[in-house]
Amino acid sequence: MPLKLSPLNKQQLNALGSLTAGLNREQIVWLSGYFQGLLASPGNIHPISIGSRVKSDKQLKILYGTHTGHSKLIAANLADKIGNSGVEVTTIALDDYKMRQLSGETNIVIIVSTHGEGEPPAMAEEFHEFITGKRAPKLAGLSYSVLALGDKSYKLFCKTGTDIDQALSKLGAKAILPVLKLDLDFEEGASDWINHFVSVFNEASETSILLPIASDNSFGTEAYSRRNPFLATVLDKVKITGRDSDKEVYHIELSLDGSGITYEPGDSVGILANNPPHLVEAVLNHLSFDGNESVNLKEGIFSFRKALSDHLEITVINRDVIHKYLDKTLNGKLKEIVENEQQLDDYLYGHDLLDLLEDFSAILTAQELADILRSFPARLYSISSSQAAVGNEVHITVATVRYSHNGRERAGACSGYLADRIELDSQVSVFIEKNPAFKLPEDEKTPVILIGAGTGVAPYRAFLQQREANNQKGNTWLFFGDRRFYSDFLYQLEWQKLLKDGYLERIDVAFSRDQEEKLYVQHRLIENQKEVFKWLTNGANIYLCGDMKQMARDVQKTLLQIFETEGGMSTEKALDYLKTLKKEKRFQSDVY
């Protein structure tokens, strides 16, 4: 059979021969992958410049610190794109990075979130302490960029990233790009930043190889995401606090049938709610708008009523909104508040958009007001079910926020939506938020200590359902706290059944209002400190879920006290032990 003639012309064959002459096996494999990329990416091909020098001396390390996985996702997208431009790139979690290597680095990017009121995520704690401390080295030979993630509803927005950026600058490092601070809707900003960074970084080198690359970065590439939520049908909704409780907690079950969505215990559900209709109408009436005014948002063009209902946050206001409103209105009374930090803190607490408009009147167009407001962020709830137990369902445990202010009854944006406007068979827009930092041990036999207060017990219901589905008995100790035994013992019957069947080995409860002296979970930990420390020395993982400001801090202080007392440790050694537990992923927290 005659050989098939090559589809290449003579000139192309000669060029190919010149290119491949003397290549080693690794280089040939690389070219093979390159040509496969060309075939797989029609319309997105950026050819190699034949004859230009391959860039082999351009290196970049991408370090990330994350609580929910967003920083890791951005790091992966940056690595893919800049790696395709010929840069030798390495991606490392901050808790795996050997900090003493920092003085020898040439180019780094740090992508890090801020958790709550200025706290670094657990995996970034040690790096943050090092880089902002006295032992950090001079870094005159380092070029860097910081991308910071945060939540503008908190006072110390993106503090962790800002701290690291300032520390690197003080140590002599040179910024490739200024620090970028992104709010909860980070996807578009992160994508633009990646493109800009790749362009600027590559301009500093003489040549670069351009491989087939995607025309855009994709965040949340799963079928359903924050930008493309799934409409889940409400299967069940039950109030699980008693009639005498001063709390209002609902157990809600949602159908994921037909979505293909999967999740793991420890993950969260993102809920995209809408604003209370009466508040929307009150804002429109105050402004004398009919609601049909057209406004241009990044999601598209909408009527002002639709924008206020579904796309803009109006139940709470934050510093960013206040500053933008002041810039537009130049209101002298508001200026006095903004310039006094305590007064500003006081005003932000419990006020909504209608308060702002009533207290500091101004004439604004619908578009001007829309430009001031924040996009309505999703609210995240810890998943209280295991898919191994409930199949194509997802369960959440929701505490309704209610309060009265300035003569108006108010509710939390999402908890009020779920409590007051969602019924059986309603549809709710949802997506899954992965939480790699809050997971059961890979070894199912590993003992676990679960500490939770109030709705902080939700993920432990998922953990125990998972263990029951796997027929993994024992080695599970739950500490649960709430206000009153008879009205606030969430999922009491389920815990009792799990105890009876052996899937839950121990449970200790604390109900703070059932006696004159307040009793909390940390008191139960102290009462059982010998056994708690014994479990830890036998390899147990410890989990903490609940209120960040008070409960979580008190529990960590109590654990340090236990380490000192039962482990014979100094204060410094106890802190080091806690850090080791966190680094080894044996201490995991999901606090809010």
C-alpha cells in the first residue's frame, strides 16, 4: 500500500524538521500536548512565534488562603491562563508554603480572603502573622501582587489582603499591580484582573509562547452557580423551635431533582432571595417614583421596581453605600456621622435604605440611586443533610432575624424571605458553595468532636447522616448549646435516635437560660476536659460551628485552657498546639 503523502508543503516540512531537530523526549511530549491543544481549541488559537526564544526564566508562585474555596478557584484560573503564556507557574496553599523561602522568591501573587471582622482564614493565619511580624525578611528582590476578597458589610473589608500588601511593600517588595479588593460578587472583577495581570506580567519579558487559551476566565463552571442558580422546589418547611422560644428556627427541605447537583457534608447552600415587597413600595413612594423607571445594572436593564426587588440590597446598608450616598448628596448632617467612627457604627446597625433616604433626604434619579447600592448578595446556609441519606434533596436550618426599629417591624433579608414568603411548592434560587475547609476526616474511623450552638449544629446533622449511611458507629461526640431545653433543643429526637443506634457515641448539652447562671458549651468542655484531651491525643478531629464574635472565641480560649491544664503546656505551647491542629486540618471551624 503506498504511503499517504504529507498534507504539509515542502516549506512547512523543512520548518517542522528544523523545529524538532535535537529535541529530547520531554520537549517532544510538550509539543504533542501543544498540538492537541490546537485541535481542541478552534477559534481560540494563538500560534507559537517560530524562531523566538522560549521563555524559560519567567517564574511565578501563586499563594492562596481561603475559607470557602474562592481564592483557590481564582488561583487555579490565573495559573491556567498565565501558564498557557509560557510562564513556569506553581500554585500553593498558604498553609503549605514554607515561609522561609520568601526571601528567595522573584515573583509571587497572593490571593486571600478575609473572614468576618478582619480575620484571616485559618490556612492564612500563620503566613499573615509571619509577614506582618518582626521575623519577616527584607524583600527588595521580590515583585508581587495581592488580590483580596472580602465582604463590604464588614467594617474591616479585605483587611487580610490589605495587611499583606502593606507588609510586603514595607519590606521592600515592588507591586506588579496595586492591591485589588473584591466584594462577594467577585467573579467579573477577578476575571478582568487575571487578564490585566497576565498582560502586564508578560510585558516584562522579551518573548513568550502563546498556547491555545480560553477567550475568557470561567468562575463556577458547574452547571448551576451564583450566576446561574437552580430553581429548587420547597418540599417541607417546619418550625423546629417551641412555642415558648424567643427564637424562630425553620427546617427547610429543597428538591434538587433534575439538577445533577452534588454536595458533601460541610458545604453550604447559597440562597438568592428577594426584598420585602412592602419595603420596595415604601422606597418608591418616598422617592415619588412609579417603579417603571429604567435602570442599567451589570446584570442587564430592568425596571426600578424589579431592580429594588431582586437585584439591589436594600434591607441593610454598609460603609460603601454610605460613602457613595454622601458623595452624591453632600449632606452635611450625614458628613458629620461619616467623620465619627462610633456614630457611623451606630448608624449602620439596624438601618436600611429607607432609613437613609428619610434621614438624609436628597433628589436622585433612579439610576443614581441604583449606582449607589450594592448588588443583592446570596446568603449562605450550612447544609444540614447528607446526600447519601436524602438523595436529590438538600436541607437547611434557618434562624429568622426579626427586630423593630424606628416604628417599623423588620426581618433579615433572606431569613425573612424564607420564613414569610416561601411556602411548600415554592421555588427558591439556589447553588452549592463548596467548603473544603470543613470536611469529615478521610478515614471514617477517626474520632470527631463536634461543637455547635444554635443553628451551628446544622452541619453536624449532615455529618451524622453521612456516618449512619456508611454504617460507621461510635467515635462521635457532640457538644450542643442553645437557650432552653424544652423549646430550643434543635433536632432532639434525631440525636436521641443516633445515640440509641450507636452512631453518636456521646452528647453533652448546655442551655444558657434554664438556670440563673448562664451555661454554655465551653463550660461543658471544661467539665469534660480530661476526656476531651484524651480524644485529641488519640487522634480526634475537632469541629466548631456557630457565632464568630462570642461563641467561637470563647470555645477557642477554653480549648487553650484545656491544653495547658491537661497537657501541661505553657501558654505559648498551647497556642502552638492549636496552630498545629489547624494546619493538620484536625481543627476546623465554620463560623459566621
